[in-house]
Amino acid sequence: MVRVRTTAFILSIVLVAAGLAVIGLSALQSVRSAPTLSVEGCHLIEAEGDSAIVRALSFRCNITIAWGTQLGLGVYKLNITNIDVERTIIDSDAQILLIRVGSSSKTVEVRTTAASAIVRTHATISDSSLTFYVLGDSQGYQGGVYEVVAAANEERPDFVFHCGDMTPFGQDNQYVSFMRALDNLTLPIFLTPGNHDIRMGGASRYMDQFGPPTYAFDAGPAHITVLDTSQDNVSEEAIAWLEHDLSESVADWKLVFTHIPPFDPRPSGDHGLANATTARRLMDIFERSGVDIVFAGHIHIFNQSVRNSVRYVITGGSGADLYSADQGATYHYVNVTLSGLDAAIEPVSLQPPVIERDHVVIRGFGEAVVLSVEDLKEMQAVTGLSSFQNQYGNWRGQGVYSGVKVSDLLELVDGMTTDDLLRVSAFDGFEQRFSFWNVYPNESWHILQGDMILAFQFNDTIVPAWSEGLRLVMLAPDGAYSNDDCMTTSAPGLGYNAYPSAGAQWVRNVVLIEVVHR
């Protein structure tokens, strides 16, 4: 009996000890708290808890995950985007498990008992040749972007580059629309912001999603330098960085990508960098540093020119309103192949945009944007009760209108002067012309006419359900824009003096608002 009890007692001790060991091992393997991340060659979009999303800004990325302790088990999910999943290899000094593959992303789970882990990516591309597409100035029109994505997925260049002005004015919905057009792209796309992209707080939105606007990386036989010119100038700090970056490279090809070119190649053109001194300095740096090609957008044409051995390629035709055809204006992207000492640069035609009834072109001199109803809703809206009198003296259009002041729309394209006219065109070709004072009314005109707006909503109905919108509306303070009001607020030869009807000024289904020099 004693012997049996002793055996049972010893067995109990063994079981308790084993349980404590299991508990101790479990404690050692417990998952750690959130680490800190540092990245090189990529941009950290989001980090939360035990996961992060990064966007590749090069063909080689280094991501360091640091827990600061070796207690427990380090487990982390990393979604690496903007890569060619077929050519990109991911490795690490830790254990990694591939858990998801997207069209241009891979998600891995990192596991380690070390205090930190380094995850590396590198793409397998040729050391002697390079093929890529360049486009610019889509400005919210995604049709050309979809065409480029389809061609890239079929032809398989090494990457795509957008030279900026992806959006009309840098709003969240505009960036979302652009990124949605890239959803099926199976290659990396590198970017630099344009002047439109940084408007109305757009610079911070760009950097949150895409990372720094100035960066550099190597791609096969080429060194790629991306220079931010979205503010129509370049800082001293950026110029110093540019000189250092180019001087350090010994690549066979040196390529610079930017938005605003240092000069406008058109005779009497003035759409290059506004600061002529900065432009000259940049061109000097390109020449001294042996830059082979500078790619830019901003000017809505295709053009190639060579100045002091540097080739400049302007590709600003992927969707924005074009300049005249005799200046090289065509909807296009550029297909570039570098092989040995040769560069083949071929413009590829894109389908011209079809402006839908729920879009409007705002055109100034050297600037134009295409806005959707969603874009208009992002701007400051004004709402008011109004109506108009037709040529027979009958009152029509009574109701509440919401829209954007035409003066605010023109600010997107550098406004207008007192000598300019404003031409407003409808989907069916009907048009009316207005003076500066209709757009920016003084006190005496404002009392009669009120604000001139482009309305997207009538009562509770929004375009396209509202069949007469987008519509030009005069928000008369008394809610009634009469023929007498129209006659008093019409400049010679315009408005009532051209067609005696207040209602005729309320252009329906507006597709174009354009500043015209007299």
C-alpha cells in the first residue's frame, strides 16, 4: 500500500512539473507587442499592431522590423505593394511565409525569436536593357490609364512611370479614382506629383499614399532620378540632393523624371518652370552630370528635343485637355526601350476622352481640368433659391440649386482678367458668352444677379438624375433673375444684348467653361 501511494505521489509531481514546463514554454513563445519599422527603397503607408502596408519605390527594398526584445515570438504580416509579383523575390533572415498574392502585391508573415528581422525584396531585370512606359497629365480621366494598364499587362515592360497631374486638384476621391484604375496593373508604377496634384491639400494626400515626391533608384542599366517640380520651382535642398545623386551614379544610363520641364519647346511657349534661374541651373546640372534623357509632362503635347546633348521628352497627353494639334498635341503614352547605347522612344496613341454629361472641362490659358460631379461635390458649395424669366416673360426653373461658384472653378486654371470673356458651351453645342463682371460681380451687379454658379443639384436631385444639369445658374438674392436684371448685368454685345432672355443665360448640360482673350 505504501509503495502504491509513493508511486502515485511521484507521478503527480512529474505531471505538475511537465505542466509548468509547458506553461513556461508557452510564455516564452507568446506573441510580442507591436514593433517599430524602418524602410529603405519603399514607403510605409500604414502600420497598425502586427501588420503593415508598404509601397515599393524601387526594385530593391529593405524593411527592418524591430521589437527590441527576444522574449516571446515575433510575428508580423507585411503587405508589399507596387511590385511585379512574377519577378520579385522576397527573402529574410527570419522565417517568412507567403500568405497572399495580389495583382501587384505580396503579403508575407514574418516569424522570429530574434529581436529584429530584415525583409528584403529584389526584382530580376536585365542588366543590359530596360523597357518602360511613360505617361503624364491624365488629370482625373482614367480611360487612358486603363489603356496603359492593359498594354503593360500584355507587353510586360519593366515598369510604368506617371509624370504627374494624376488628378484635377488632389482630393481624396480623385486619388481613389486614379488608384482604382491601377487595380489590375501587374507591374510597378512610379510617380511624381504635378501642380494639380498638390492643390487644396493634395500634397499631403499624395505623400500619405505614394511617399516622397523626390527619390532615386537603380533599374538594370539605368539610374532613375525623380525630381519634384510640382510647385513650379525647386528648393536649394533638392538641387543639392540632385547634384549629389547624379554625381554618385556610374550607371550606363541616367534618366530624370519630373513634372514641369525646365523649358517649353513650343515657339513663344511659356509653360516651363516659372523660375528661369532655377530652370537654367537644372539644365546645367543635367549637362555636367551626363544625364541622357529627361522625361516630363505638364505641357499637353508630345515633344522630343535635344539641348547640349541632353534629350528632353515631354509626354503630357494621357487624358487632360490638349493644346493645338500643330504644336504636337495628341493623346498618347511613350514606349521606351534602352538597349546598349541605343534608346528607342515611341509615342503610342490613346483613344481621345469622351466627355460625359456629368463632366465639365474648365479651360484657361495653358491650364485645363476635367471635373466630375464627384469632384464638384468636393469643392465649397453654395446653395440658394432662384428662378429665371424667359423671352416671353414667363418664369421658369423655380427651385433650390446647389453648385460651385464659377469664380472658384476658374481659380483652378489661373482665373481671368477684366479684358477676358467667358464662353460656356452645352452638350448640344449651344453656347453663351459672359464678361468678367458676371463671374466676379461688383456690388451693384451682385444685388441683381447674385453668384454665377455651376449647379450639380436641383432641389433634391443630383446629376445625372437631374437631366438639365450641369447648369449655369444665377443665384439672384431675391430668388428671381428677371429679363430686366439680365439686361442691366450684360456687357455690350453679350448676354441680353445678344439674346434678350434671362433664361438663355442659364446654359443647360454644360460641358465646357472656357476663358477667351478678346
